Amino acid sequence: MMKQLCFLLLVFALLLYSSTAPAEKIQTVRTMEKQDTFNPYYSRTDTTKLNLSDAEWKKVLSPEVYATARQKKTELSFTGKFWDYTGQGTYYCAACGNALFRSDAKFASTCGWPSFFEEVRKGSVTYLPDRSYGMVRTEALCGRCGSHLGHLFDDGPPPTGKRFCMNSVVLDFVPDIQGTRKMQ
């Protein structure tokens, strides 16, 4: 009888904890589980450059991520999950898991896409000239897998004056856990 009571109390405590856990944390865990299941190239610790064919990426990415990351599509402004998101944590490449931006480098922009003034570390983002659609821009790519993230502009706030205008669909967000150190 005592064992049954302890078991029921344990189950009740777990149910209570899961119902009061932040939705952000629950979503992050679900995203990580789903991503790990389908994409063997996804790692938040491995910084080895990836050189995969688009056919291989198509097998492991969702159609939405593939369209932006590999075909350079752009999500509609003011529709992405992170354009006005204010959580504290780190943004990663949704294709490969490379760390890209910290939330303390994010700023409110009127462009309708998540905007950052600096990358998390040198080389986490790479750049290419983009002259598509009759414009001259700088394309921002993941420094690990070469996925299209968005564009870089010179109209951001101090201290860099840069605006990394990113597509939410190619970003994963992991919130800071209280008591942990911020990524350098």
C-alpha cells in the first residue's frame, strides 16, 4: 500500500511540474527531440563545416526550413515566430544547430523579421554579395552549413551599426536556464 501511495505521489508531482513548466521550455524540448530524430547533422556543439548536397538536405529538413535555408526563400514580414520575440537565450541554425546570435544582440526593428546587431562569435555567420531582384545586398549564411539565413544591412544600432535581418523559420531558440553561463 505504501509503495502504491509513493508511486501515485511521484506521478502527481511529475504531472504538476510538467503542467507548470514554461511553454517555451516545453517547445524547445519538443523541437530538439523532433530535430534529432530526422537530422543527423544537427549539433549545437559540433562546429565542423558541413558540405552536403541539396538532395541530402531535402531528406533531413522540413519543407519550410528547406525552402528558406537551401532555396533562399523569404518568409513574409511580421509572420515569423521570432520577429517580436523577447525571450533570453541563444538562436541557432535550424538546419545544423550552429550558434548564431544571443538574445542580448536582438533589437526591435520595424522590418518585420528578427534583427540582431552582432553574431555570437566570429565566423558563425558568413557573407556573400546578393544582387538578386535588382538590389545590392549582403546575404547572411550559416557559417557551418551555408544555409541562407537572411541579409545583413548597415542600418542597425550601435555598437556595430549592423542589422542582421533573419528569417525565423531557419532559427531555433534555446532559452537560458537560470544559473547557467551565457555562451561566449
